[in-house]
Amino acid sequence: MFLLFPMFAASFQPEQAPLAPETHIIDDVDSKLDLSTSDTLLDLHRRLVEIESITGNEKKVGRWLASYLEKQNLTVELQEVGIDRFNVFAYPRGERKTQVLVTSHIDTVISTI
């Protein structure tokens, strides 16, 4: 049997060095979001997390998100990936090609820990 005490373990690890110079994203931004934009984003987040969306049961949150995006004058497409499960695509009205892609999950994964 071999035991390694934590105080010993630290001496065997090589020193880590950053891959790039440290930058602070917030310091690099010339301007911050105005209050109304910030409030809108926080409200969107709040509404999304209030809708139960455990994996396999994200139909309701997906439909809500699609409706929200349509109200923002975006063209919305739903891509079915399973029964009552779909990806939500949104882009400027009438323009299917875009130079920006924002991606995220809309389901919630329950921790098994």
C-alpha cells in the first residue's frame, strides 16, 4: 500500500504557466450594456429558467423560446431531433444566412452526484 499525503503531492507537480497573457474581458470593453438592455437580458434568463426543462421534456421551453424570438422579429425554424424535442434556429427576418452563431442548450440536466 502506498500513501501520498497532500502536502507531498504539491511538490511533485510542475509549475503551471498561463498560455497567454492574462486579460480581463470587462476591462477591455469600451462600453457596458445600457440598463434597459441588461434588464431585458435578465428578464429573458429569468423566464427561461422558470420553465421546467429537464432533458427529454424541453418542448414547453422550446416553444416559448421560439415565440419570444418571433416577437423580436426573427425568423424561427424548429428542427425536430426526437419526439417533442427540437433545435431552435433564429435569424434576421427573411435572411437564412448569417455570420454569427450563438448556441446553447435549452434543457436542464439533473445532477447525479
